Amino acid sequence: MKRSPKSRLGETLSGCLVAVLIGLGTVALTNADAIVASGDGTWGITRSVLAVHVVLVALPFIAISILPNAGRAAWLTAGILTAIVWSLPSLDQLVRKGEGGANIGLGIFMLISPLFILGGALAARAAARRRGRASG
């Protein structure tokens, strides 16, 4: 069933809004966890960095919302991968107990993680579409 361009635009915009909300929620949870893990009671990063983190989390979801017929598999896979990736800084903080300075490798990985998350989501979308064709 072909949808009208107006309907598709509405779906895309609502998907982008959900993506930003996912970004805000993920960053808030990650940083709240980091406050507890570090024990110093501060956010530890500036507001501009928080904004960049929200964008990094939201990017794969925005891309998924732009895709036609992305499906639940892509959203679910991106959500699971996002939860795993964005729990890594807290895990790193717990393991190192806040000692040793910045983990540069983890920082670089976090910057490119939207590509891996989107890749996983696209693979899930392709697998779901193949299953749909095979059973239909």
C-alpha cells in the first residue's frame, strides 16, 4: 500500500522527534549513572558536549525514521545497540574507578558508534524483509 507524501512526511517528522527524545533520555541516564559511578556529584562535561552526545545518540534513529518501511526490527536493534554502546562509559568509569584520565579509544569509538548502530539496524531491516519475502 503506497502512502501519500504528506503521510510519509508526518511519519518522518514524528520519527525524528522520537529520535531526539531517545537521545535526551539516553544521555540523561548515562550521565546520571556516571554521577553515581564517579561519586563526585558533577556532570563532568559541559552542556555543549551533552548536546553533541544527544545528536550522536539520535543520528541512527533519525536515519531510520527517514527510511521508508524501516520496520520494528531496525528500531529495536538500534535501541539495543544504543543501550549497549552508551553503557560503556559508565562501565569504564566503574572498572577504572575514575582513575587514569580519559579513555581516548573509548571516546573515538563513541564518536563513530552511530555508524555501527545504523549498520546493525539496516542489517536487521534487511533480514526482516528477507524473512517477510520468504514467508509471503
